[in-house]
Amino acid sequence: MSLEKLILTLPKESKLEMLKYFLAKKDLATFFTVEKILLNAGVNEGGLETDVLKDFFQKEMESINNQ
């Protein structure tokens, strides 16, 4: 199984936690790679809606900026 397929099989909460981890570690290259995988896949294939990822990113960036 490819890494992309593995990511797409994870529950939504796990996908968002993974993205949160990469942001916390300031690993933006990996964050955007995973985000791209989630955006390119259809929701029925395990991807996430654009609005979900946009809202998540904005919330996390606000949280980081307020630290």
C-alpha cells in the first residue's frame, strides 16, 4: 500500500491531527504534501473538502500566532 493510500484510509480526525503535528513541528513541506493528497482525492476516496482544510489551516495559524 502506498503512503498516499494509507493517508486516505485514516479517519478524518487522524488526518487533521497529522496536519496539526506537521504544523507544530514547522514541517511545512510535509504539511503541504499531505494537504495536497487530501485535496486531490475525492471525499468518497478519503479526501477532505477544501473548506474543511481551509478552516483548519486558519484556526491553526491563529493558534500559532497567539502563542
